[in-house]
Amino acid sequence: MLYDELAEIIANLRDLGGDHAFVEAKRAETKLPKSVRETLSAFANTSGGVLILGLDETQGFEATGVRAPAKMEADLAALCSENLEPPLRPLIGTHRFEGADLVVAEIPELPPGSKPAFNRGTGMTQGSFVRVADGDRKLSPYEVQLMMANRGQPRDDEQPVAGTTVANLDKALVETYLNRLRRHRSRAFANLDATAALQRAKVLIGTELSLAGLLALGEYPQEFFPQLMLTFVHYPMKSGPDPRNGTRFIDNVAAEGPIPAIVDEALIALRRNMKRRSTVRGAGRAETYEYPETALREAVVNALVHRDYSGSSHGTQVQVEMYPDRLLIRNPGGLYGAVREENLGVEGTSSARNATLLKILEDTPLPGSDRPICENRGSGIPAMLAAMRDAKLSPPRFADDISTFTATFPNHTLLGDDAVRWIASLDEHGLTDSQCHGLAMLFHGETLNNQAYRNANDLDSRVATEELGDLVARGLLIPAGGRRYTHYTLAEDVAPASTDSPAPPKRRADRREEILDALGDNEATRADLVAATGLHDRTMTRWLTVLLRQGLIEATERNLRSPNVRYRRTSQRTLDEPEG
């Protein structure tokens, strides 16, 4: 880790006043705290993180240091290799910071095939932890089971269901399914009779139905698994039921039957409860639903086919909850395999927890349609994001917490009238459409990081990084969290008081006078000026370029990237209009 990155992380801790999901600081002046074991396990089981020893959180993250850094490094390395299973191999080093020695360890996330990392002394069930917000939480036995299952290809959907036969299948669904198999997969199925074809497709395991076959083609799977269904609830308030008049919900639906019927019934319930909004299309206006149906269909299908179907989850249904400001779709079982929150929607990223179920549903159509339930090409999330972009809505937020996966759809037009007026009031020229979208997301209270920005605008990571960096340089955004975990917030002097009163206070957009005052009659490096003004490094770089171009300052080196370059004022004292 570079010194500048460490300084940025510590500054962020001090601003937040506490640890966060990717950084844990401990005093550890003379020895390793016992809680280090839990933090190491939690980081390895989540998304990795940084452990800083020698910072005192109770004193505002003062750098108290460690007395014997070499010994502390050795003790930490031994703990990682001897007390953790599997052994961890973090990058450990000592940094001199504010006159104190800090021991810093960067703990990588373990690959799915090696999780969970646990403390050998307490065992896997009691010694496995996960990082939640700024703390370490012990994994439940169910979460440990999920991580163990993810070490290989789960086969829960292939298990035979005792007491079932072909008589439990929906005859119309089976007929349509077999016709598609013989038409689209003639090499494997054209010459087989119905029973042999169903066995080859693993709808039948011997004479019993597989769980996948029952869920996809069964007449009434809930006869055997009452909770393997979908529930839909429409709540009247953002917080849920209305305590003023006792209204618990506006609509309540239990969607049962095979997966095709559940998807159909869920979409009917969603259409019935969605409002319609009027949007400009060309020279006229078009009526559209609050949420695009393509996005909802893909989200419902994903929840049903990618959920956990192990025995421990048979009592949990897929849940769809509608509130005035959002729609939430939740399923048991987090992400599987190589898929992570940060790469959801990236082309070519796909992992199938229920491979047999997905294969069957490739040739099982939606009711009243020739369209299959799913394509099994990793196209569901990209289609969802594209539909939200086309509707000018904020992208869905995805949350994976091992035992559940949640997709939340915000209910607002990304560039509504209030957001457009607010962005215009910033008086920033040359913003791209995608930068306006990013600002609008923050205006509506959404989380903004590189992934969310890419999803909202269909950009690659490089372009997203450049455009976000430009917004930071303009003084509109403040980055936080360190380079690897950066997220963005609106600068205080541009943030609206509320979406009901969107006009921001007057901005100090022109930083030239501030920088010239900091220079005075002296010379200073860019780092000196950043420290003197409190401006972000990118913002300082932008305004130094403007001042150089206008002849108000000069540099001591021709190579402005040199660490030795210093700046001083020229004899010109008149401030012209700022550029860009």
C-alpha cells in the first residue's frame, strides 16, 4: 500500500468517525487484540479489506503506533497462517505516519472454493465471520452451509422428490416442453420416447421427479414444498403498514404452481399495482408503467431460478415487496460462484447454482408465449439494467449478504424536472449525459460508485473512472473509502437541502482566489496547497492548470508531473473569467 493511499484511508476514517466495511483500525500498542482473528475471517469471507494496527478509534483515530512493529508483523503473519483455516496470505507492512509506526495488512478475499475462512480453535461453525457495515458478524450455520455448497456445483435441484411420478407433471407444459426439445435439440432428443427424454433432461430421476423437474413442469409443486412459491405485498407507506388507519397492505398475493405460472401471476400482480406515468416520446407522449416490465420479469425469474434450493431453505419463499418509493425482490441464497455485486451486469459474467433447473427452463415457455422462461446466457441482469436505462430510471441496487440476495428498484425518473433544474443551477458547462445521470442519482439519494455509474450509463470501467474523476476535479463530488473501495458523495456546497427544495446554496465554484491567497508571496507544491486549502487533489490540479494558462502563476519545473515542481504567483494580479 502506498503512503498516499493510507493517508486517504485514515482521513476517511476520521471524517466518518468510525470503521467501515473495508477498513478496521485497532490500537494494538503492544500486542494483537483477540478480535483480530474475527476481522481476518470476516474480510477473507467478504470482499477483503485493510487492517490498521496502531490507530486509536476512541481518540478520533489518533496514530498512537505500535511499539515493536517488526514483532507485530511477525505475530500477525503467524496468526494468519497458523490460526486461520485455510491459511491467509495478506500483504503486511509498516508505515511511518504522523510520527508513529502503523502495521497495515491488506487481506484479500478468498475464492469461493476456499470459503469460509475460520478460526481453527473454535471450528467452522463458531469461528466463521463476515463483514457487515463496520463490524464482524458470526456466520449462521445456514450461511456456513451455503459457503460450503459453493465450493463445488450444487446438486440440490437434481435430487429426486420422494413420492412423485410423471402423474404429478402438468400435461400441457410437458407436451410443449418435449416439442421444443425435439425441435431445438434434435440430436439428443428426436428419437426418444417421452419417458426417456424426460430422464435424459433430468426431469425424471429413475421413476421420481427431480426437484428441478417438479418446479419447472409440475402441476402443483407446493403439494410437496408448500413454501417454494412467491409472495407479493403492496404496502401503503415507505415504512410498510399504515399505523394511522391500520391498513396493513394494499394487495397481497401468494403465487403458486410451477415456475412459469408463478412468473405469470407475479407479473399480473405487479401490473395491477403499478401506476402509469406519462413520458415524452418524439412529438407526443406515451403512457408507461412505473417500472419497465422487462426489468421486473428478469428480476422475478432470476430470484426463482438462482435461489437456494437446499433443504435448509425449503421453508422460505421468494418475496416481492412494493412501497411508494421502491420495489424490492428478495430470494434465499446469495450470489453463487464467480459472480459478485461489483461485476453484476458485466458481459460474460454468469454462474448457475441450479444448472439443471436452468437447462429445463430454457425450453419451458412463459404462459401464452413462445418465449422461454430464461435464456441461460447470463443476459438477465444486462437486460434488466438496459430496460431501466431506456426508461430513464435509476439502476436497481443489488445486495448480497450470503443468505439472501436483494434487488431494489427506486421509483423515480432519473432526470425529472427537479433534478434537471438542480443540475442546471450548478452552472457547470461540458457535463456529459452520463455525468448528469450520476449527479441525478445522488440528488435522489442513491449510492454512487464506479459500478453503479457503469450500470446507469452502460460504460466501461476506464471511461467511468475518468468521468467521475472529472466531477471530483470540478468540486462537485467528494470521493471516500480509499481507491479500491471509492464511493462518492455530493460536495457540501452543491448538495440540495432536499428534493422538495432542490436549489443548492451559492457555490464557491471559482477556486482561483483561494489558491492565490494560499500561495501568497511564497512557493508551494501541489501537496502544500491541498493541505492549506482542504481541496481534493484532483480539484487542485484542475485549478492550477487554469491559473497557469491565465498567467497568474508559474511553475518551477517544465514537467508538471515532477514531485519537485513548485508554484508561485506572477506579477499579473487580475482575475479574468474562469475557464471551462
